Amino acid sequence: MWLFLSNGFFSVVNHRDLDEHVLIRARRRKHITDTFGDENIYVLKNADYPFRLNLSKSEFVGVLYNYIDDMEYGNFKRSIKNSKFAVMCANVWREIYTVYGDERP
């Protein structure tokens, strides 16, 4: 799944080799460190998402729970502090609106 949080973008998939784990992938190391800490991150230099972290599903759920529990914003795009990341998220929003905007009631 693609996961957008105020401080990062991730591709999260079921881990192929570790039962009950997810593989968290990112294009920027800071996205992982800001959300999950900087322990156990590894790098695959030629991968689409080079920065990676193996996390148990229960740990992943805990991180998401804490993010949601701490969430105070009423507008996701305005919660993003990094200007380059904010532009990227706005572009994703715009593309989704372009594709599905005609389905609004």
C-alpha cells in the first residue's frame, strides 16, 4: 500500500521472507527515520525505494495508532511542513481529482 503521512511517503508490503512482518520502503531515508526511527534501516542502492525497514505487523500497527492518536490537523496537505513533499502530495491529490472528480455528487 502507499502510505502518505505528514512527514513521509512509504510503500508498505507484506514481507516475503519474514512471517508477520511488513517491508517499509521509502525514497528518502528521512521519511523512515522521522516515523519509525533510524534503527535497522538498510539500503538497496539500485531499488526504486532504496531505504527499507522490516517491521513486525504489530509494531507497524502501533506506530500508525500513535500517529492517529497524536493527529491534530484538520487538513492533511496543510499539515506537511516540507515544501517539496507538500508539492508532491498536492500533485497526487490533483491527479486523483482529475481522474475521479467527475464522480462527485
